[in-house]
Amino acid sequence: MVGKIIGDKVILEGKEASKNYNKGCFGILNGKLTLHLVEACYLLEKERIEVGKGRKKISLHELMQYAVDNIPEFEIKYLVYRDLRERGYVVRMGNDFLLYERGKRPPAEPAFLVKAVSERATFSIKDVSSWIDEAGEKALLIGIVDEEGDITYYLTKIFSMSGKVNESEYEGEITILHDRSIVFDENLMEELRKGFIGRDFGKYVELSLMETAYLAEKGAKILKNREEMDKKEFLTHVIEIQPDIKGRLKVYKDLRKKGLLPKTGFKFGSHFRVYTHAPHNTHAPYLVHVVRSSYKATWAEISRAIRLAHSVKKEMVFAMVGKKIKYIRLKRITP
Amino acid sequence: MVGKIIGDKVILEGKEASKNYNKGCFGILNGKLTLHLVEACYLLEKERIEVGKGRKKISLHELMQYAVDNIPEFEIKYLVYRDLRERGYVVRMGNDFLLYERGKRPPAEPAFLVKAVSERATFSIKDVSSWIDEAGEKALLIGIVDEEGDITYYLTKIFSMSGKVNESEYEGEITILHDRSIVFDENLMEELRKGFIGRDFGKYVELSLMETAYLAEKGAKILKNREEMDKKEFLTHVIEIQPDIKGRLKVYKDLRKKGLLPKTGFKFGSHFRVYTHAPHNTHAPYLVHVVRSSYKATWAEISRAIRLAHSVKKEMVFAMVGKKIKYIRLKRITP
């Protein structure tokens, strides 16, 4: 029997219907087999079915063109669907795709929700966050199709981190210059070296504005021109130089509370590299990039960030700062 | 003798003047020694001079604060200057810094122009390009100071590339779907496989819009719904999907003329990965990112791009597209 195009579906009757459902779990079987155009193209490409429009059999080329004209982002969906099928998985059409573990099929539960996305689409952290919610118990897999049709998969989830670095209170004086501070106070210098905060600057210790802001909340005094600077005045000064300090500081403090020690991640293009233990000869396993919930970027930028993180054996984590902080990890995997 | 602050200089008289000039080439010697505040801070930190303001000797802390108040971006300049001096180089103050090869000093010519830049500054490709011009015969070294005071150096220059991949003319038909094309034409498929263009798609060959646009200029016909598409209409369609295609295509064609073969660099967050030889089991030594001359980015993004390129053993090259194309390479080095 030749499958018939009806709207955005292909309807298959006769024994091909149950055969295609049984072998590979294609379509929805209800006497007839109703195939999504993505499924129908795949089966036609594999020469497992024939498809007709009116009385005329049509070619793969014609069916693909028909699908392009009728399904938004058809090529992107098709490339991801096809790739997963070629890898031997059962994939069901739903909103997006439902992917089963290797060897599994319904009535088992699908293990992944798969989103097929064009590299030309905009990355929006808010969308990614809501996709995670949508996936519920399932894991979220984002398949990005590049312009040449190659696909990169990102396993995406809410991430929890914790470590063993204790917090302390600090007494003593920090001298702010302009866009960084120096500690000339010997007791405080010693405490900071014990706490792995700041960086040696000759005989002294240099602090970033971020570290200065944190220490101010932990009891240290800020001096400007030998006079104590009021905390509010200090924060106004910092915001002028680093407008996004509030979000970053919020994440910095939250990470510290989890026993983690953030240091600048500038060399990796992220806000923080994060240690779980005292950073003497230990590896920082996470890169944390702080973003607002309105954050958007190109997928190429995200791809670069994740690829770089992996190349230095770190996990790439976006800290989405709203009322709460959501840590979202994207990890490149091969299904 | 105690050096005297006069405006934004420190003036040293007596035998300290010639001693400090002779040992390390600090300042401008003209009977007296005129030191830039950057130089004076360094010598004071090293306890090689004393500095007075009025009748009072001042501390490093006070001199640094004075310098912060009088020299724009003093901390950034100081950290780079200090780092290069600590590495044992002679550095002279000019517009920015003039750096001599190890063991060299005036009257030798400086080997590098060094720009000291805060990670918070905006990366502008136009500025970088004009800095290369400004450096002239010297090499350009950009020192980026991160918030914790660590410095990353980028050796930056106009870059020339060439390869051994020949161009051809192409006959035959390409079927455009929406955001990519498929070649069902067997002769053309064979030619494309020989020319390393496109990617296998089952029995067929899939092309990116970029490749399709290139092939259209090289003689191939574009079909849409089995009808030939006019080149202008095709370009309008492509621009709708990929607004920056013109600049990218210009660079693609220029690279092809140089015997190079560009493929998508999406996995590396760049527009192209570029091969010098047929890409069967060969390494693509370059990543090329196409930008307009108005392109701006954060230095963190640039840092990430370069770091990723190096981690996969590639050179990071920005193709600045104006009337001509300028290829600018940034390479991370340790001085």
C-alpha cells in the first residue's frame, strides 16, 4: 500500500501499517498508521514505504519539499530525528521528540526530551530553563544542527555543586585604589592567604573588586585615601566600574555558602572558575557564568563556551540570577 | 636624594639619577632623571628610590593613590609594566610601552609595542587593527589584565594564509529546501565529493547555504520546487535566513582563492575552520571568524575564542571585512 499525504500527516493502511509500527515504533497505530511528515520522510528515505499525493507516487525530494512547506523548521527536525534513528534509538514524535534508552520502546517511559534547534536560533537561558521544567522526569537533550547539517548534543540540567572550603569573618583594612584593592594590613594579609582570597602583589595582597565586596560583608574595613569608606559609597563606586557586580556577588556568595571557592574565570571567558577544595595544586572542576534571566546569545558562543570548558576538563554552568539562582549545566555528549 | 613629585612625574637628582638610568633604563636622563609615575612606583616598590611630596617622604601606598588620581587606568598600566619588568625585560614609557628583546636596551630598537588593557575594556577590531598599524615594524603585544590582576598577553598581527586546495567550476543542479540544499544530481554529487564540498546525506549530498551560494557562482544551477531559481532571488532568500552571508561569502571566496578550504567552525564557536589540504584525516590549522570593522565584543569572549582555538591546536584569526579583508591573528604567548 502507498501512504497517502493528508494535510501534515501520511496515512498508511494494510499490513505496512502494523509492520512499520512494530519494527521501530513509527507513527500512531489505530487501525491505520498515522505518520508525522518527519517519520514519513525517514521511512521513504529508507525505502520502507512509498508515498503518494493524489494518485501519483512522489519522490523523497518531493516529499521533503512538501514537508519544508508545511512544517516549521522541518529540515532541523528531520536532521535530528534521522540522526537519532540512525544511531539505533526509538524516537517518538511529541511536542519535539521523545527518545528512549537504547533497546527500549513503549510502553517503557522515554528517557529524554529532545529539542531540535538550528545553530541560527538564539540561545535564551529562560527558554532553556523552561525546557528543563517541561522535560520533568526526563533528561533534556538539545540537538543543535549546524549549517552543514552536523549535530551537537547538549545534555542540559539543573546542577548542584558543593565543596569543602570554609568561610570566615575578616578583620582589618583593605585599601581601594580604583578598579582593584591592595591589602597592606599584615594580619589581614595572613588571613587572606589562609583563606585563598586575593593574589600576591609583591609583599602585599591584591584583591579584585568582587573579593573586596565580599570581604566588606565579612567584616573588613574599606579605606580610600586612608579614610574609611562607607559600604554604600563603596558599592556605588564598584557598580560604576563593574555594572553587573550585584548579580556576580550574589552568585559568589551563594557558591561560598556551598563550600565552593570562586576565582576569576577570565582566561576561560567565564566569570568564575570554581574550586571545591583549597586551590593549592587542585583542579577547578566548574566554570560558572553569571547571567540574568533575560540573557540571550548566539548558539555559536554557547558552543564555544562549552567546548572550551570540556577542553580544560571543566563543567560549564550558567548561573541564572533571578529572585533565586538556578544553576544550569550544559554538557556535550554523543548519544 | 629623595625623588620629588612634580605633576605626573617624579624627578630624581644626584647619583641616583644616573644609577637608575644605567641599571635598567628607567626614565629620561637629562642631567636630572624624569620618571613616569609608573616607573617611580616600580622603583619605590623595589626600594630602589625614595619619593617625597613637598617635604614629606611618602609610602608606596600613597604614591600609588596619587598615581591612580592622576593617570588614567594607572593600575592596569602598572600591573603590565611591573609584570614585564619582573620578567627581566627593559620597558620604556612611550605612548603605551616599548618592550625590548631579552637582554636588549636602547640604543637598540624596541621589538614590541605593548598595549595594557583592562578585561573590562571593550574589544574593538578596528582599534586592534589601528594598533597594528601604529606598531609599524614592531610586533604588537596586548596585555589584558583580569580582575584579579593576572595578565594574558596576545601577540597580534596581520596574518597570511595559503593552501593547496584547487578550485573548480561546477555543472549540475542543486535543490534548495529552506535553510540548506540537497544534491540529487549524480554527476554533481561526484564532483562535490572530489572537491570536499558538502556532506553525505544518505545517498545524497547536503550543502550549507554558504556552499550553495559559492557553487551558484561557480556554475551550478539552483532549483526550487524543480524550477530554476534566479541568482538574485536565491540571494534574497539566503539573506533572509542568514543576514551576514555577504561578508561570510566574501571571506569564503577569498580563502578559496588562497587555496584554502573553509568548513563550518560552529563546534569551535567560529564561522570557519580552515584546511590547507584536502580534509581527509588532515588537521584544520585555522579558525576564521568573520567580523565587520564595527565589531565589538567583551575581552572575555575574545579570550575564550583564542583559548579554545589553542586547545584544539588552531590559530585564531579574525577576518575584518571592509572594502578589503584584513586577517588579524591573536595568539596567546608568555613573554
